[in-house]
Amino acid sequence: MIDAHVHVLAKESAEFPRLITDQTPADFEAPVEQLLADMESAGFEQANLIQSGGSEIEHHRYLQHCLKTYPDRFRGIGRIADPQHPEQQMDHLAETGGIVGFRLSHIGGPRDPLTPMDVRSFSSYPIWKHAAAKDYVIWLFPKAAENHCIPFLMEAFPELTVVYNHMAFCPADGLADSMGDTKAELPIPPETRYNTMGLYQYPNVCVVLSGQYSFSRQAYPYTDLGPWHNNLLRTFKADHLLWGTDSPWILPEPGYGRSALLIDELMPGVSPTDRALIMGGTAEIRLFRR
Amino acid sequence: MTNPGGLTAPPTAEDRQLWEEQGYLFLEQAMVGADLARLQTAFNRAATDCKPDWLQGIANGTKPAAHFDIPNPFERDDVFIDLIDYPSWYPYLLDFAGGKLLLLGPQVRTLPAQPISYVNWHPDVPQTNPLHMKVQIYIEDVPEDGGAFAFVPGSHKPGVGDCPQPIPLSAMPGHKLFPGKAGDAILFNSYGWHTSMVNSTQRPRKSIILIYEKWSPGKIPSDRFAAFEDQLTTTSRRKLFSLEPMTSSA
């Protein structure tokens, strides 16, 4: 099994510099050794590490350390500091090994959906263009105000692998890119679905089933999200769905082990074949075989 | 509003046959002249007034970006109330509903251009639901690639099976596309498979969708449209808007 969406963080140091935030103060850590122990106890063999702690190249040092130390266990998703000139950073991070894609939250397109759209004017366009040219994954968590821009980018780059984070919920302006223990308080199902669900027509648009703790209005096992999970399965199919815990934010509640059981709680009718794809098969194909 | 010439007669035998066999009627220039101009003006004014709230709702994640519906249109202009029993389509609806017709509501809708449609092919209700009908009125010209309405003739009949989900939408076998001029309207049986096709024009589509159903007890609370009671003075209107109970002689 593969956990497709986790974060690792070292304490802030000269060796592993990172941004310090309220959510991640200097002495906060989510070490890879703890993740490996949690994974082992829950039956996960591999994971996809999502960069936290900043978007500058030096902020990626702990992620790179983990990828280098455990090359068979992990793949990584980096971040980009300068969306206007991203090529050098994207290539540099990818060439150091294990980083297969880049997380993107700001699209830089018109917030008014009635505006004529030219993707070349979007501030993130160079990222999409370079990702398409180099077959990098776009790990996508767009704001609700910009999600209507995504279909235009898919039309421009129809073969690109794009992975919507957190069940394809798109946060309101005020929510941070890393949710931590934030409650998103969005409608269920999300209103952004009208611009998202039709993306199943593109061959490589996927969705990570993660972040339930933030988007549910209920306590574990977040049963109000069950219909939405099954809607995503019907629309995108299991070979476009991945499972992720969003560790470490789920460690206090509900805990790593219980997060790993959520698919059985929320999708009790899923077939064994589909379950195997969601719990690792899709991630193996989309992330680890690149 | 006035009656456009030649469009007010109850359905002819030919209309009825088309409705029963195909599940739709295309009402060319169902609204013209001053009536259409009045509707366009009210639509555009309401859209201008409501747009800031819509954009804020999108940013908050509480409103969809894929379509912009004017909230509470009946409160904004009487023209939207007058649409409900407009003589170009009302006689057809009343006839097809066996004289017992309920309004469920209007959608005053602007559809942004998008490379994908906001909705797949679908029926609105199962065959077990009372007859469910919609009238879609184009407020501006809608070209083939401008988010035009599309319908699969005959798909409203019992026993047609599950609605296919072809990729792209235009691959649906046997579908009929309805480009149109401002003032054209399509009346369709919502058991049938339909969708809004892709709008690749960069120009938003403006239309109004009126939703009706054959009367059944308890479907609409009697106070749903009570706020507009002063506009609903005839018996037929009061029944249509569920202010008065339907009777066997309705």
C-alpha cells in the first residue's frame, strides 16, 4: 500500500532550513522515522512526501534527505518559489532524485469566470508548460476562486498528470495551503465540483482521497463524506484515485492507523480490485513508475 | 406581456405526436419584440446587481463558478413572474400535464465559457416521478459551440435503460443540438437525457430555465411563492404557484 499524501518536517536548523509558522514553529518536527514506523504499523510500504516548510530550493533539504536516504520508499512533490521563471528550480529538484512533481495552489488566472480566458496570461502558465514538457506531476490544491481556470489549462495540456488534493475540495481564500488542523467549513459536496468533475475526460487527472478531517462536519469516520467519495469513484474510477493520510496533521486525531482505515468506513461497497488501486495501485502507476 | 402571433394555440395533433415520440418541442421565436427586450433588460440588470455576491461566494467556496444563477428572481422583476404562464409555452405545458400543472421554480442562469460542460448527459428525474418538464429560453443568440442545449429524442420513454456517458459529450448517439436565436425556447420532457454542451466561444450563455411538474399532492408547500401573492390574482396562476389547492376540475 502507498500513502500518497504525507508531510515530513525536521526542526528548523542550518542543515534543514525551513519557514517558521504558527502551525510549524522552529522546534516542531514530523520526522521520517516516525512516519516509517506509522506506515509499518498500518501496512503501508511506500509514501509520497509533499513539501512543507517553504518553496525555496533550500527549504527542500529535508525532503531531499528523506528521498535520498530511502529511495525505494518515497517519492516527493516539491514547491516552486518563482512561478514566472520556474524551469530551473523544477529541473534542479527533479534531477536530485525522487521529486516527481510540484504542488500548486495559486493559478494566477481571472477570478471572474465570465472573463475571457487566455491561459498564457495566467501567472502559473510557465509551470504548467514546463511540467507538460518534462512530464512532471502537478499536485493541485487550487483556491475556490480560481478552480474554474483549471479546465482551460487541461485543454492546453491534455496529457498532463494533475492530481487534485483533498478529495478535490478547493479552499476559500483564507485557508492556508497546508491545512493543519484547520476546519475548512465548505459545503459538502463542494460547489467547485461543477468545474472539476468533468475533468475525468482528461486521461491523467486524478484525485487524492485525503483531508477528511478538515472538510467533514462530523467526527471520525467522517461519514458525511461517504457519498462524495463514492461520487468520485463513479466519475474518475479507481485508477484515477489515490489514498493519502495527510500525516502528520492527523496524528493527534484520528491517528495514523485509523486514517488508514477510512476507505473501508467511507466506501464499504468498493470492490477488492478498486480498493487495491486506491490504496496504492494508482500511486504506483502514477508516481512510482515515472 | 403580449402574445406573439400564431404561437398561442394549444398543441396541434402534430405537436402532440412530436412531444410523445421525441420528448421535446422547439418553439422558434417564442418571445420577440418588446417582450424579449423587457426580459433582456431585466436579466442584465439582475445579473449586474447580483454579480458581486456571486464572485464573493465563489471565493468563499459557497457558490459555483460554473453557473451564475440570479437568486430569487421573482423578487427582482415581475417579468420573471410573467414568464411562468407566458402564452408561447404555457398552453403546451398545461395540456401535457392534463390540466394540472405546478411550477417548481425558475433558473435565471448565465453560463461561463468552459472547455468542459458543467453537467454530463442526464435525466432530471426517474420515470416514477410525475411528469417533469422544463422550458429553456435563450436570452441571447446561442451558437452550436456556445453551450447550446442538447437532447436525445425518444430518451424520455420508459425502458430506455441507463443514460450513457460518452466522452466527449458530442459522442452521444442520436442527440439533437439546439442552437438558437434570442427568444427561441425548448420545451422538453425531463425524463429524457439532456445536457448543456461545451461553450467554447469565450462568450457566456444567457438563458432562463423554467421547471414544472404535473401536479401531485404535497409537492410544493402553499407558502413557497406566497411572497408574490399580489401578482398571482387569477385562479389559474394561484394554482400554478401552489397558493390554491388543485381540484379534480382544475
